[in-house]
Amino acid sequence: MSLDLTFLGTGSAYPSPHRGASALVLRSEGECWLFDCGEGTQTQLMRSPLKASRITKIFISHLHGDHLFGLPGLLCTVSLNSSPTQPPSCVDIYGPQGLRRFLRVSLELSASQLLFPFAVHELEPTADQCPPEGLLNPLVTQSSEWLHPQERPGTTIQMDTQSDLYVLFEEKQFTVKAFRLYHRIPSFGFCVQEQERPGRLNAQLLNELGLKPGPQYGLLKAGQAVTLANGRIVRPCDVLDPPVPGRKVCIFGDCASLVGEGGIKACQGADVLVHEATLADEHRERALEHGHSTPSTAAGVALACKTHRLVLYHFSQRYKPLGLQKEGDEDDVLELKRQAEDALRGTDIEVIVSEDFLTLPIPIKKLQ
Ligand SMILES: [Zn+2]
Ligand SMILES: [Zn+2]
């Protein structure tokens, strides 16, 4: 099954002509999951090979505008372009408390009707995810009993105190969990774990046992034992290669650090870890003051998680994309890459600097 990650916006604070505001898409078998939706995400989508109508789930890391302001508009455009006979099934939207009210009020006040249903599932943050002034007044976040006409009731997801994680859902293909981050307002990261798949049938072993291709192959592959004509019982573990481990993609929202152990535990061995690096290491104090990270911070997280690839994104708009830099420009995005690489020297963690429209394939893991 193909799996890839496309960056639609890699800039922080606001969209500019050279870097969109935060948004990226994880695509598997044509289905698209959108992570963050800064202003202008819909035009970035139109400029990419991805189809907005394929978006089935949306994850919002935190409620800052550069991650959120594009959401009502995107939903309206998906609705406008969807076929009235085949509208998208329910779009599930996950994000911090307050997201439901934001979306409901935006759609209602603009008299926006959608051709498809949606549900907002809210994560309940903890008080230690931001300075006291970053916590929203419950009067602002609470939503009434009243629903937008296309809205389906959503859930409130609390942290599981044992694992320090929020379990968003577990499906046939993927399990998605969220973990806490420290920012100026409560922020979350998301861990997408593909389920392990059974190994392939070992043709040589099957042959030795005298098993011919047929329905018994299907039963073994489905995890059931079969009985041979001679009475011998063959169990799946006798003839299946080791299971293929699932891939893991972790996407961090804005943060200066992690809160609790959940993030490091959930992201262990990630194939790809996407982490913000808003400013270079020499601006670390300013980054911290604004609840952000530098390349060394991101590298430290990648190291603690033993990730394979670290992708940096959410760059201050002062860092122009490669190819757009002019002579004499002081701020060089490659310097951010070098700083992360320096911090990871001696490891085999690959550092990638994202650009708008970069697509990163995530290959299937090799058999163990
Ligand atoms: Zn941001
Ligand atoms: Zn932010």
C-alpha cells in the first residue's frame, strides 16, 4: 500500500507567496488526511496533484490562525466541487477544545451549507501545555447543544493517564494517537501507526508439506490453522514469513518542548518525524519565548525517538525556499538543516528540509 506525505505549507505565522501556512497531507491509497489547515491551504491544494475531495479526516494541532484559518473555506470549496450524487461521507475533524465552536460559528455566520456531514472530535488539553495566559476561558470554548445543520455529534477525547496519550481511533489500517506539546496555547502532535501485516506464505515450506495453492492458502493467510489429508495440522506460524511491521509517521504541532512521556513513547522508531524548526539555533531564546523550536531542539526529539528521518518545517518567513535566495540574504534554510545534522552527527538519522509541494514517499518496511 502506498503511503506518502505532501507538504502544502511550510511557513510559520502567515502565508507568503513563497511559503504557504502550515498544512500537510498524508495520503494512502488515494485517501487524504490533512494535518493543519492554515490560510490559503485550499489554493495550495489546487496547485498540488492532490484532490481536496479525497480528504476524509482533518487533524488540527492547535488553534493558532496559521494552522486553522483555512479550514472553513476549505470545507466550503470541497462542498462546492463535490458531486451532489456522490458527496464525501462524513469528514472527521480532530483538534483541541474550542475547535468545534470555531467551526460551527464560522460556518453559521457565513451562512455556509455543506453537501456532506462533518463531526468535530475535541482533545481536552491539560493546564501544563502552555503559560497560564494561553489557556482559553471555558466560556469561549464551550459549545452549545445546537449543531450546524450538517454537523454530527463529535466526541470529547481525554488523555489516557496511563499512557499519557489520546487515542483518536483504531481502524483496520491505522491507529492514530495524539500527545501533548508545550506552546503559547495548548498544542498536540499526532502519531499515525500502520497496523502490522501478516507475512507472506512461504512457498517452499508449503511445497514441502504438500499444500497446493487453493482455499487453504487463504485460510492460513487469514490466521486459521488447516488440517492436511494425512491429519497433520498446519498452523499459520508454521508457513508464514515474519509479519511486516507497520509504518509510523509522527507530525508535531508548534512546540518548544514535549509535555509528559507520551510523545517520546509513541514516536519510538518512527519512519518519519515531522518537527517544527521556526528559527535557527542562534535565535533559541526568541524561539523559546514564542513557544517554538530550533533545529537542535528538533534533532534532540528525533534522537530520543530513534526516528529514521527528521523533516523540518514551519520556518519563519525570513528563510526563503531553496532557489529563491538572493545573494547577501542572511537567513539560509540550509543552515537550519546543517544545525540539525550537526546535532545528529554520528547517527544515521536523515535530515530533510521541507519545501511547499515536496512529496515524501514512505516505503513499506522490509521483512525483519
Ligand atoms: Zn504556527
Ligand atoms: Zn502556534
